[in-house]
Amino acid sequence: MKFSATTLLVLLPLVSQAAAISVPRPRLSLRQDANEDFRRGRQEGGRNHNKNGKNTSTNKAANSASVAEVSGNNTSVTGISGNSTSVTGVSGNSTSTSVAGVSGNNTAAADGSADPQTSLTLDPRVIASGFAKDGQDVPTAGQVASLTSTNNFINFCLTVPNLPITNGKQITTGSCNPAPIGTIPSTDNMPSAKFTFPKNGGTVTANQQFTITMAINNLVTGHFVNADENYFAAPQQLNAQGQIIGHSHVVVEALSSIDQSTPTDPTKFAFFKVCPSVNISFMPKVSYRGVQGLNDVAVNGVLTAAVTSGLPAGAYRLCSINTCANHQPAIVAVAQHGALDDCVYVSHFSFYSR
């Protein structure tokens, strides 16, 4: 069939249009889709900053936008609840920010190149799946349900907004401490202690110097941190032999009589041997003598505490407080165990001069 030049000029545009209709347009790439979603999240309230060729997202969007399997130098914001933008499954040189319901510029690498101890993203490898169970699979009389969490209670302190973060301080009005418990020794390495002087029921001359001695086992003594700045501020740690790294204290409380049956007031004590960095003025009701450091390493398994001014005549209870380096009580592996500390009761702490 032959066509004139005029006819061809008319038909060619029509053929082109038909071809365009019959051949579907290629889909936008995943990255284009991701970028469109990311721009949409920005329009909804997020802010994007471009720095050093990488995208950093500060999310304030009213709703959450999720972009998956995005490659390239993009920001990864993971595990976020609340008003946020979530970008997951990111490959390449990525920056991951985890805010989990709180605001702030918390940035950490998600590609495994960052130090996990400085990363602000919860690593899935340390999530305790058992925390999601309330323990009531088989209800037991008197047993209550546990709190549960799928993120290691990482933001637990947000549930008590009326309390400040402990932040290494001794806050007498109460606080919430976000530090984890840390490493826990085996049952073979649980610490224990026993006073060797004075003995239970013993006597000591009133108002004269004497030395308390205590045998201690399975505690790496002599390790204490600044209790004004690092109180409860780090997890419990073990040495290479699996023993708790920490120190001990000795506290002496006055009793009304040796057979006193009412609970004592923990804010009042007659003597407390403690690290020198501790400021005991945080207990205004306290009367004390000879406060000094029980910070030395035990000699042949024995710790000593000199009560330099002695104590007035009366009845007293002496107790140890064995702790980690950051002053929290020692934590062990099982619920059923013997006492980790010791107490002795001294009759009248000697009304008599010997």
C-alpha cells in the first residue's frame, strides 16, 4: 500500500500515540518511591538537613512514615514510637537514630561500624525476649504479674515523669535510674561476709577507739567510684574470675535495747564507714562519728574499719553493706541464697571499762 506524503504526516502522530498507549510506562524505582515518601514525611512536619552528602532526618511529623529496603547514604531512624519518621532496613553507609518516644538528636551507626557502647540504637542482639512475658502462664496463688517490655525497658523512666533521672546523684526525694543491672556472678561466686570483731553478743569499751574486722569472700574489694557523680551510674561488673568488682561498708545503728523489736530508722546511724568521696550531709538526721574510707583491698580476706572516737554506752547493731563499684547492692544469680551481708548485735557496747 502506498501513501502520499500528506497522508504520512497525518498518520505518523497517531501511530506514536497508539504505541505510547500500548507500552506501559516503566515503574519508578524503589529509591524514587522512597524519596517521595521521605519528602511527604518532610511536608508533614519533618526537617531534613543535608550534610557531607548524607541525609539526616530530624523528625517532628505528626504521623509516622516508613521507608523499607532503601540503599544509599540515607538516615535510618529505627524503633521509634510516637510522632516520628521511621526508615528501616537501610543498606549502605547509613546513620541510625533511635528516639523511642523521646526527642533529641541521638545518632548512631546501624551498619555495625559504630561502637555499640556509644550507639543510641538498641541492638536487637541484646533484647531479652523473656521480658515480654508477665509470668502468669501458670498462675500461682499470691503471685502477681510482672511488668513487660519488648525493648528492655529502655524508656521505663518515661512512665514516671514526676521523678528525675538519677544521673549519678544521690537524690533524697526519689529518682528513676536507667542503668541496667549488668553482669551477674555464678552461684559459686556469690559474695558473703562475717564479722570477726566484735562478735555477736560481745562488748567493747565505751567511748574508746576500736577496730571492726570482717572476713569477706568472693568480692573484689577496694573498687569504688565518686558517689557524688557516679552513684548507680554504671552496671555491675565482674573480674576475669567472675567475681563482683566492688567494695564494702560498715554501718552501726543505735538500738533502744538489745532486744528491740521495732524496725530501725535507716536515716539514723551512729557510725558509717564509707568511701571518702561520699558527702553524708544528704542525711540531715544522721549523727555519726569517725566517717572514713572502707576502700582498701581486703588483707588476707579481712576488711577493717577503725571507729576512732569509739561509741557511747548502749546497744548497737553492726551490719555490712557489700556493693558494686557504683554503690548499688550486689546482685546474684538466684533468688534463694544465703545472706550476702552480716549483722551482729553487741550488748550495751560495754557500759564497763576493762
